[in-house]
Amino acid sequence: MNNTKYVDEKDEFFIDAEKVSKLHTLRQETELFDDDSYVPHDIITVKRVELPKAGEDWEIFKNKQPVFMLKGIRFTKGEREFLRSVKGVLFIINGYKDGWKTISEFKRQIKKSMK
């Protein structure tokens, strides 16, 4: 019987002895990952949708599934400008995470943050 093992150098766990001697380390990238405490988080994204006649809406997606839409017609010009900015998108994401489920709640919180 042949006691040699097949080693695939493309495998992420392959340890090249020459590189180890140069780097003086055996640390793998997977050492920092703990499988037992792995918690998958929801991915929340916001997409701005341009409508005809200069209209716009913002769609909120959770794990690539649409869950809520903010109609742009319900917001003032200043509020829409805020929602177009990076801070506005973060505001929408954080608001959804905090449980805001109505456009009136978003409007109320925008007025508080714009003061």
C-alpha cells in the first residue's frame, strides 16, 4: 500500500512549507471564524426607483425580497433630497431595522433629524 496522501495545492488549507518559513506563521484565515456562534444576519438594501415625470420611490429589500416601499410623492422636496443622500439611505435602513412600518413614521423621524 502507498502511504502518501494526495495534496491539492489549490486547497485553502494547503500549507506551503517555504511560505511558512518566510512568514514564520501557521495562522489560517479560518482561525478567526467560530462555527458554533455563526449567526446569519438579514441583508437589508434600499433601491431608489425613478418614475416618469420626475417621480421617485424607495424600495426596501430584505434578503433580496421587497418588503416595503416609500412613495416619493408623500415627501416634501427637502425630504426627498435628504433621502437621495447617503445619510438618507442609511436613515431608511436604520428606520426599517428599528421597526418603522409606515410612511408617516418615516416622515416624523425625518423632521426630527433635519432640525
